[in-house]
Amino acid sequence: MNLILNDQEPLHWALAGAGIALITLTLLVVGNQRLGVSTGFESVCSLVVKAPYFQRSSLLDSNNWRLPLLGGLLIGGFLSAIFGGGWEPTWDLGMFDAEIGWGAGGKVVWMFAGGVLIGFGTRLAGGCTSGHGIFGMSNLELPSIVSTVAFMAAGIVTTNVLYRMIL
């Protein structure tokens, strides 16, 4: 099956898994750090917001590796787009547009609401899918197992509600 955006053949899943494992193990062995992306938002905020929450030492001490990790994610996405045939912004949401058709304003509200729910879920679970699903699961941490099962269940329910009842 080809990729949706550029109709190219995807890389084998094992290659991506090996890359994620390499990054996770390197963070753990070399820096004694946990992989997780949600705290990266706090790291970026710590650069400009002087509130005590964003200036705590546990957060500031992780900026020396977390900010380059976030930068690498952005650069990797950019390079993937370039090597994949380019990228251009689009408002096209496919089936959402065809079935619901809220227009540009509705799409902004939809995406904003989704972002708020993701942020709330991330804080409620004490971390994001990458932290719990990759690092926590690989260490058999019970909170991560419960969180990952909850993430997956919520995704399955949401997809079924959207596709079977709304779309």
C-alpha cells in the first residue's frame, strides 16, 4: 500500500522500529533520560515563559537534549517531505470535507478542539503516546501499559464513532 500524500512506497516498518529503538536506548544508556515528546512543549515554553512552572530545574536540565530532539523531529519531517516529492499546505481534509463540510473556520475549530483534547489526555495520563507507548511499555511499567491501552481504546472508539455514525 502506498503513502496517502505522495503515493510512494513506504519504508519497511522494521526500519522505523529499529530507529526508534536506537534513539530510546541511546537516551537511556548515554543520558539516563526517558523518551517522550510531550515535555518538549514545556521545554519550548521554558525559553520564553518565566513562570516558575517552566523554570523548574528538572525541566531546564532536560533542555540540552530535548530541544535538539524536537529540532531533529522537525528537520526529519522537512527532509521526508523534500525527499518524498515536496510538500504544500492544504486545507483538504478528505472525507471530513465531503461529509461534514464546515469550511475553513470549522476546520480550525475541529483541529483546535482535537489539540485541546490531546493536550488534556497527555497531562491526565502523565505523558504522551511516545513516552508511554515506546519507553514505558518497553520497561513494562504498569502506568504506561494502562495509558497505552487507554490511548488505543480511545482511538478505536473514536474512529468507529466517526466512520460508522457520523461519516
